[in-house]
Amino acid sequence: MNTELGGPALGRPTSYPDRYDPSLLFSMDRAATREALGIADRLPFSGVDIWTAHEITWLDRGGKPQIAIAEFRIGADSPSLVESKSMKLYLGSFAQERVRSPAELARTIEGDLASACGARVSVTLVPPGRTPHIAELPGESIDSLDVAIDVYQPAPDLLGGGYASVEEALHSALFRSTCPVTGQPDYADVLVRYRGPRIDRSALLKYLVSYRRHAAFHEACVERIFIDIAERCRPDRLTVYARFLRRGGIDINPFRSNFESAPKLNERTPRQ
């Protein structure tokens, strides 16, 4: 773990190495945020963090630049996650590195990310020219609801609902939080799919918007949303999935569920 990067270098101007350097990766323990949620000992969900890296380039054996889009899948049960700026610097360090083949590059990245996260990581390199899958999140949008909002820090007390049992998927494109390192805004489309007592849609929208000035990493936001909905609304089944817009050429898409597997396709939303 690069502790120098994890200290004063994060959030400050830095150089961009262009030769392979796995020490640039900065891993962060998931336990601290999970302890605050009361789930450090046992996770009430399974899931994965799906990363898409749009700015990967390297040199082939003859020195000709190569490009690809990469997908990384990091299990939610991994002890650590990787800070996104360190990921950008690490991926950028391949720019002047000669690599025999895309398969070799994928194996190298898999090994380095597994070491940083403490668990197996899958890496897929998508060659240029392949059309990405683009689709809206499933279910109904709640963004057109006429609500008054004046709370901009997470407020689980806003959540509510009735007793009639339903099964539905709701989504919002109005989610915003901020990076705890740089203070930059992070925007996302958020899906809540559940079965159980009907969740008040206006209350859910207010709750999601309440993250607007909250400083937390993408993964922590999604896990907090999952826990708050689970505790306040008591659904029998629950999935929370967020598709964040890219920053620094990387988008991170955490998926948490207590009943379904992560999507096999890394489908980008139209905003992504």
C-alpha cells in the first residue's frame, strides 16, 4: 500500500508516472465505514463494485500505442477497496510500458488489484470499436414527484411507507454526493429494487437527495442507503445499485443485494 499517496498526496496536485508502478495503488480498509453502520461482523448483503476505466493505453512489443476500455469487478466482501485517484495514476503508469499482449496486461492488473484489495479481482479488457451496452435502469423513475426538500445530509428519518406488500423497482437520477478527499461532486443514477411493505416514493426521493452535501466514497454511500432502507422500511428483499458518472476516466458502480446476483452485463446508463 502506498501510504505516502494515502496521506498528504491525495487531493493535491501530483505527477503522472508513465512507467509501470503498482506501488501507486492505495488500498483502503472497508471496516471503518462498516463499523459505523453496525455491519462489520456480518454483511447483510452480497455484491460487487463494477469499475469501468475508459483511459487505458500501453505500448505493444514494437512500441505502437494500444488502447482499451477495462472492466474490474471487486467483490463487496473484499477487505479493502482502492482509492480512485490512485487507480487512475496506476493505470496511467502503463502508458510507456511495453506489454506482450492484452491478456498479459489483464493478468498483471488482476494480480495488482488482488493484492491491493485482499481478494480476487476479475479484469476484462474491451477492444476499441466494440459498442458498449447502454440502457436505462429498470423500473420507474421517481424524479418527477413534486416534493419540497431542505435537508442535504443523509436523513434516514425521512424514509417511510405503508403496509401493503409490493414488488417494484424505483430509480432516481438526482443523486449527488461529494468526494471525501477532493470535495468534488459525484453524480449517480440509483436503483432501489425491493419486495415488501410499500416504500413512500416521495420519502425515498427526499432521502436520496439528502446525500447532496455528504462526503463519502461511492461504495460507502450505497451501503448506507441499503442499511437505512432495510432498517426503516423492512423489505423482505432489497437491492441498491448505483451507476456513478465517470471522473478521471473511471466510473464506479456498486451493487448490493440480499437476494439477487450482480448484473452480468456492465450496462452504462445514457448519462454515462
